Amino acid sequence: MALLLLAFSVVALLSFGSGVQAVADRSLYLTVNKPFYVLGETVMFTVHIGKDSCKQHGHVVDIYVYDSKSLEDYFRVEKVQGLALQPWDFPINASYTPQKVDVYTAKLWVIHTQTSGHPQAYVEDTVAFTVAAYTITASWTTTVVTTRTMETVVTAQTTVTVTTTARESVTVQLEIVAIVLIASAVAAVTTALIMIVTGRRKRK
């Protein structure tokens, strides 16, 4: 099938007797759904109309996929097999699954099917994408610095100390000693008087 498409494209180019030209106005342009794929994922192409003048006629659209060395594959983008795309068919999608890890380039080849003049094949646009054996991710490390303020509350304490002076203690002790001495003295005097009185009585 791929050989038939290639043969058809070559015959079309030769029959129109035109060379391959590249245009800068991007009458039609090509996009992919993302720039990086994991091996086995399907690439989704989308073909868009870029100029209003291209909404007045049909287009024959081919996508050629190149790896880093050479042509890898190609296919025709069609709504109805064998018929040119009409303005109302755009945007139109086409899928392709790469078979190996590599950097790829896809070229959008377009033939404008205008009623007048000689149709020519143009490379309208080129896109690139990469197929990797693993998921390509980007990561950022953000460091968040948190400042904590610690407050220490110190409660003042007042200590009241009641001290009994030695003078008061000595005074109390002296008063007690004085009472004892007085009592002893009274007892001694009393005893002495009794003895004197008793002696006088015996003499009589």
C-alpha cells in the first residue's frame, strides 16, 4: 500500500511537469499534539488551513516522516479515499506510530487542486518530534524556608521571708530565767525565815 501511494505521488508530480517548491506563507500548516513521545505511543498530526484563499479549493495532502537518517514513512491524509480534501474537511487529523527511538521530522506536502493553472506540489510546513524509550519529565525542587519565632514568658516571683530576730528570742529566754531565779530566791528567803523563826522558838 505504501509503495502504491509513493508511485501515485511520483506519477502526479511527473504528470504535472512541475518541480518541488517551498513556500513561506504556510497556506496549510501541520501540528503535533506534543513534542515528546514514549516508544509505542501514537503521534497525532493535525492539518490546518492557514490562508483564507485556500478555502476556495481542494487539496491533496501527504505527510512524509523522516528519522535522523532518512525517509521513514509517508501516508496520504484523506477524508474520502481517492478524493482531495475540501475546505470544510479542515482541520483534519492523521495518526502515526513510530517504530523506534529517534528524532523525527514530518513534512507536509500539498497539491492545490485549483481549476486553472498547473497544480504544483509544495512543502507547506515541517514539524519535529522525539520518541524516547522512557517518559521524559521535568522536575523542579522548591525549598520553602519557614521562620518560627519562639517567645518565652518569664513570670516574676516575689518571696517574702519573715525573720524573728535573736533579740526577741533572747528576751523571752531572759524573762523565763528571771522568773525562775525570782521563784528560787523567794523560796530560799522563805526557807531562811522559817529557819530563823524556828530557832527563836527553841531558845525560849
